[in-house]
Amino acid sequence: MIGPDAPALAENRPEPAPAGARLRRIMAICNQKGGVGKTTTAINLATALAAVGRKVLVFDLDPQGNASTGLGIGRERREDGTYRVLLGESDVAHAAVETEVPGLWVVPASVDLSGAELELVDLERREFRLREAFAHAELPYDYILIDCPPALGLLTLNAMVAADAVLVPLQCEFLALEGLSQLVRTIERVGAALNPGLGIQGIVLTMFDARNNLSVQVADDVRAYFGDTVYRTMIPRNVRVSEAPSHGKPVLLYDMRCAGSQAYIHLAGEVLRREEGGVA
């Protein structure tokens, strides 16, 4: 279903950090298709990583600001956010807002971010604005998760250039597969031209419904092409996951026992095994 031009990238995975080294991994959570669980994955993966003692920053690069909302950051606390960081008017450390989850911060998105694509076009080194913002700041985080907008524009390009790897949420539906090959080619081009070594950290299957034959077929097809790059954990369709953002909470705080929360806890364990070579 994906097509023969979608390369298997199972080997293009980050190496674990050397023993004793401080780990700071930057992952862009990216898919140009909307509604695939990208922001939900950013929020809840970050919460699960923080729950096991990692210091985590969510960088909300989506003008809709859903990651900020889902972490309980009101509009009045977003004035100094991702827009000002990209334009060089603020730094990451100053813009980061602490959430109610211990060990988890967010650089929130404001409505101004919707115009950033046009403003960045005329700036020098426009593709490197975010990478340089991270490089010029003393950041105490183990993981930085960038929640990208649902488009392969200049904001997403900045995220890919700044990131060590890309994590791809993929909805278990046929239409979600159509853009996957394009996304993979974009990641390869960015890796070749702007960010050597960039690759897919993992593909996480979202909105999986075991009762739906199409969900099972999509999952099988993706695993056949991408092998071990696809996480074993699949995020199920779950009402509690859908409800949590309206309460300004990650689902792990809203209902830790629900199937969605348990899936994100297992996903965090897989991410840590790939990144750190151990089990949290």
C-alpha cells in the first residue's frame, strides 16, 4: 500500500549516548497530515518521560497551539513563546513555562506563530533559526520534543534541521499512508542538505482499532516496509485520550489506568531503550 519507493530506514537510528554522558536528544514529532495524533503523542510521550525522571521540554511549533492547551497553558501565559524564539526576540530558557507535571516544561505557541512562515522567508539562515536558538542556550533538558505543524513548510523544516531524529505518528487508516513516502523523502533531503545524519527515530501507529480489518492491514503493511523502525506499541482509539485535552491535562494525569495512558507509558519505555540502551 505504501509503494516500492518508500525505503526501509530501520538501520538509520540514533546510537545510544556514551556511558556517563549527559543526554540531550531533540526529536521532531512530524507528519504533514493533520489528525494523526501528533500533538497527543508529543504531550503524552513527554509526560511519560518526565514521569520516569527525565527532564523534558515540549516546543510547540504548531500555530494552533494545541500542545500548549493540552498541557494547561492558558493564552495569558503564551506571550513569550515559540514565535519570539524563532525571530530571535527571546531565548528558549526564558520562554519555557513549567507545567503541572514535575520535570516537564513547554515553550508555548501563540497566534503570532501563524505569520512566522512569511516573516522567516526574508531572514538570514532561515532554516537554522531553531537550531541556533537551541545551540545558544544552556538548557537542562534530557529530551526536547518539537510538536510540528501539519505541513511541510518552513516551520517544520526548522524543526527537522534542529532535530537529532524524527518521530512519525501514523494513523492506522489508508489515507494516512499516502503522504508517508513524501515525508520520508523530505527527511532524506533535509538530512543530505542541511542536517547530516537526520533519520527516523521511530514510527508510532496511532488510533489503532483491532476490530477494524483496515487498521490491522495498515499496521502490517507499515511493519513490512519499515521493519523495526515501527514501535511495537500501538496507540489505541480511546475516549479518555480524546477527552483529556479539554481538561488541559495529558491523559496520563486525566486517567492513568485507561488503555491510552498505558500505551504511552509503554511507548516511552521503547523510546528510552532506543535512545539510552536501557529500560526505564
